[in-house]
Amino acid sequence: MRIESPDGRSLTGEVLKIFGDQVLIQVFGGTQGLDTCNTTVSFSDAVMRAPLGAGTLGRVFDGSFRPRDGLPMFIPEFRVPVVGAPINPVARAHPEEFIETGFSTIDGLNTLVKGQKLPIFSCSGLPAREITDQLLRQARLPDGGPFVLVFVALGLTHFEYQFYRQTLEHMQSRFVAFINLADDPVVERLLAPRLALTVAEDLAFRQEMDVLVVITDMTNYCDALREISTAREELPGRRGYPGHMYSDLASLYERAGRIHGRKGSVTMIPTVTMPEDDITHPIPDLTGYITEGQLVLSRELHQKGIYPPVDVLPSLSRLMQHGIGKGQTRKDHRDLANQLYRTYAKGCDLRRLEAVVGRDGMLADDRQVLDFADRFEANFVHQGKERRTIDATLDTAKKLLDEFREVAR
């Protein structure tokens, strides 16, 4: 619908509820200056359409596709519905090509593949913001092909916006950003990811680019969904979230993928802050059902000063096997990852025994496995702000395994 304010401003809105001759409308934008006497509302049965074109690259927009970077709006080449067109399952191509993130715990052990959905499960107080910032700066294709990042930030404070803004300014034109601030209309928090994915699909399947969509934070999205659902007086589900939240999240996540006969791809990394550190909370729980794996951040590793604090044992990339090369290259990478997982898991189990009997009361081989676990966290997981190529990641793994050859078999 279109809303004409008394001062001549033109706004858009969405119908939340109709009861009798009254309509509850959520306005996209500020409601200052609107009244019930001099404001004109025009209803339409058309779905919202996103303006698309080459002018989107290098730009920052708000949750309603208005420029937030101070530049004039680009001239759109065409407009398409923000709901997107579902990918025919028969037309879906299997993800099988690698995207390098610069993090050893991802590239080496939980490889991100073109067309995949790989969420980051974080907790309050953990450096998810810093990891997202590094992903924006570091992610690339190993072969240097056409690659674009679409960044979606939901419910940001002004401080967080300034933090990300510095990174975006150094990315030149290889990005498109949609920024929704905490004081922006709640309904724009639901609209921004759909606008971003519509742009991503255009870049991928029409302009034949590989697109990585980074969304932070899906918890803010789900809270906005719950707020709108409450305004509509819908029946609540688990923890007060709407019963249709699963299908709503799937309508976003399933827009990632590849299509047979097309060169482009849409890959997605959403961040989910788990309320009360609870991985069984409806938001991470439903996200895990839809996506192909997860990266779990650890409060314990963070307290040790390890960055990024990725807990590799509960983390998983279900499509890793398809993105780590072919033939001997795949076998070597898989063997390295298996040895690291196996020996580190033994070390974590032995830490519980160490807490009971002490290190001196343990066998020599067990003490070596404990040393491996410590060195694995300090040398492989921890990398600070350093960006590691996939070759550097595999070399670090080989060096660590060679040093502990007797126990890492």
C-alpha cells in the first residue's frame, strides 16, 4: 500500500490485521506527522517489488531499500517481487566448490561450499561481531572468480553500525549492504533479508556471480517476527514464537543454492545468538533443521583468549566432503581433518580424567594427548586477526600432527 502524509511524503506499509471497518497498518518508516484526518492510504493487491540493477553494487541501504550512504537512489533496470521464485528441486545443482573464509576452523574442518547454508551459533558476550567483520574482509574464491558479499544487519545499535561501516568503506564495490538499526520500524527487520536475497539472486543467476550472504543477527529477526505475530493476535508456539516460524525461516534459508546450467551461486552464513546459551532454543533448533551444519562458538575457549573461539567438536559442515577437491587432494584433506578431530576429542575426554586424578597420575601417552589438545587450541584454532589461506591451514595441521605422530594415529 502507499501512504501520502499531510506534508507530501510518500510512504509504504503492510496490513497487519483487518477487523470490521478498521485496518491495522505497519508503516515502513517514521510515523511522525501522520494523522487520521489528512493522511491518504491507497491499498493495492500487489506484492512488494525490489528495484534491481548494476547500481546496487557498492551501496548501503536501509530495510526498505532507501539509500543509507548519503548517495542518490540508483535508477533501477527492473523490479521483481521480494518473495523470490522458489528453486525447482530438480534444477538444483549440488554444492561442490569451496569458498575460502580465512579461518582454519572453517576451511580446514568445516569447509564452506558454494550454495550452502552454514549458520554461526553464538552466545551473548562472544565475538560474533568481530568474526562477521573478518568474514566480510576475508572471504573469497580460491580461483579469484567474480565474488560479491551481500551483508544484512538487523537491529544494530549506532555503535555497531559505525563498526561495520569502516569495513564496508574498504570493500570498494564488491558488496551490497542492508542495515536495519534498532530504532528503525520492526517490520523492516523482516523485510531487509528478503530484499537482500532478491538482490543476491539477481547477482548470482542473472549476472553470474558467486554471492555470499552474511546475516546478523537472526535472533533479532525472530524477535521481530514474534512481535508482529503478537500484534496480529496469532496463536503463539514455543517460547511465544509463532507456530509458522519454521516455514518463515525456511523461506529465507532455502533461497541459497546453485542451479544447473547457471554459473552463479548464493551461499549463506546467518548468525544466531542463542538466548541463555541454549542450543535447544526454538531459533537455533529450527535453524539447525533447515541448514547444512553449524559453527558453534565456545564461551570456554573465549575465556582462554582463543580467537576465533570455534568449538570444533559440535561444529559440522555436512557438505564439506563435496568442497575439498577431488581424488588425492580430497583424501589428504579428509585424513588430516579426521586425525585432528579424533585426537582432539580424546584430549577433551582426558581433561575430565585429569580433573579427578591430576596430570601426574595419568599415563605418558595420555599426557601427550592432553598436550596435543592444548597445542591444537593454541596453534590451529587460535589465529587472532591473521588471515590463513587453505594451504597455510593444511600446513599448520600437518606440522601439528607430525609433532604428535605417536598419539595422532
